[in-house]
Amino acid sequence: MTQTTTPASPVAVPAAPPVGRSPLSRFLHAREASTFGALVLLFALGAFIAPGFLGTDNFLTVGQQIAQIGIMAIGVTFVIINAEIDLSVGSIYGLGAIVCGLLMTSDVAWPLAALGGVAAGALAGLLNGLMTVGFGIPSFIVTLGTLSVYRGVTLLLSGGAPISLSAREPNVAEFNLLGQGRLFGLLPMQLVIFATVAVLFAIVLSRSRYGFNTYAVGGSAEAARLCGIHTGRVKIAAFAISGTLAALAGVLGLSFLSYVQGVTGTGMELTAISAVIIGGAALFGGSGTMLGTVIGVAFIGVLQNILNLRGISSFWQTVATGAVIILAVAADTFLRRRSGRR
């Protein structure tokens, strides 16, 4: 008697680039191309209407300003590609900064204090993943809850009082170089760290087995499971990465300002998620790239910089950012429906 088996559902994998096409040609056909084109137009607009926009110092300032949000957005990218969401990264940002600040004020060496802050974020992200996967609760609900839980823990740890670091202390002066220093006297260290993190996790996402599994789980968790991928571990790892990088951004924020309070980081989760969506990642998972996220972060940073140079109220900046998000999602929906009709 012949036994037949039903083949497992295939997992969508990134298609190999067509032979003979240049990297530029492949890029221009990528989903990030539209956002990149919008960024180029925004640069042209800034050069025309914003005095001083094209100055080198202004570009370096923009780079420093987007570094923390950019690092957070890199972590959120993994979560969104997994078809999940992390609303707690703003609170984890504050948690990492507070833990690092408390250790610094307790005379702990700054490398250990920074590591402690990052570890706190990694643990918070890990808990998000475990609750989402272990209890089967939607990540929107889990991270909406932990947004408040982690904020409350941050306030409890600090007693509601701000933490200020004095640059006159040697340990603090060295720590401040992370956020305030400049490599070769030119490049802001925050921008250098952001670029390093972006390159590292771009390699992880595009070249590693974990990156492949991330796209597979986001495209179809059930198909990925049938192909032998441990979907729970992939999602838990994504939340851990998100928490780790959010806390790293918080440590950099403390290093830059030498000041942190319990409400630090409030609202930053929305900006980080916005950057990922503007960069082309789909909220339903399965698509998105690190290059797209970096372009999305740059777009938000340049837009806010132009509005600042024009002296436009921060309230209108919030309106403009929200409008861009709606346009980005609308464009993504239109392109998906159009490709589905082909």
C-alpha cells in the first residue's frame, strides 16, 4: 500500500535578485524606493525654504538627533516583521536610562552601569515576548499593559525624582563621551553607534538564518511551523532585541543630557513605530528591511529639522508626522491591492 503525504505549506522566501541587474536597478525596484524618493524631494524642499539646511553642521545635528529613535526603530523592525507590535519601547527607554543612572550615582563604573541599563531593557523585552507567546495574548495588549507597568517600575526605582549626573566626576565625564563626544572631532558618537547598530542588524536580518526565519514567521506563522521553524522562539527573540535596543537608546540619552526622570521616553514608541512603517514595513508582517527603517528615520528627522528651521510650532510637527504616517500606510495598501490584482 502506497502511503501519500501532504506537503507542508510553503514558506515565502525572499526572491533571488534577477541575474544581470545592477544593485542600483534592484534598489530602484525595491519598496524603499518610494520613501527614498520622498526623502530626496524633502531634501530639495529643505534646501529651498529652510536657511542653513544644507550646512554640514546641520546635517550632523540631524544625525545626532535621529540616532536614539533610529536605534529603537531597528529593534521595532524585527517585531513588526514578525507581525507583532511593541508599544512599550518608550517606557523601556526610560527604564534603561534610570537603571543606568542609579548605578552611576552608586559609583558603579560606567561600562557596568551602561550594561546594567541595557540588560534591564533586554529583560523587559524578553518578558514581553514570553507573555505574548506563552499566554497567547496579542502583543498589542501585552505591550499596552507593559507600557504602563515598566513606566511604573521606572518611577518606583527613581522615587519619582530626577537623576542628574555631574560632569565634574571622572566616571561621568567618560560616560558622557558616548552621547556628547565626536569621533575624530567631527562625527557625533551617537550617530556612529546608530550606524554600527544598523549595519550589524541589517546583516542579521538579511544574511542570517534568524533573519530568514523572521520573514517566514511574519509571512505565515503556521507555514513556518510546518516547515520546522520554532515560531515562538523567533518572536521572543524579536521582542528581546527590541527591548535591548530601546534601553541602549535610553543609556545614550542619559549620556547626552546627563539627566533622566521617570517619564523620560514617553511617546517615543510612536515615533519609532512610525519610522518603521514609513520605511516600508507592513503592519501585518512578513516584509520590511533595515534600509527602509533607516530611510524612514531619516525622513522623520529631516522633516522635523526643516520645520524647526522655519520656526514652525512643535504642535504642527506632530500633525505633519501623523499625516506622513497615514500617507505611507495608504500608499502601502494601494500598492498591495494593485499587486494582488495582477
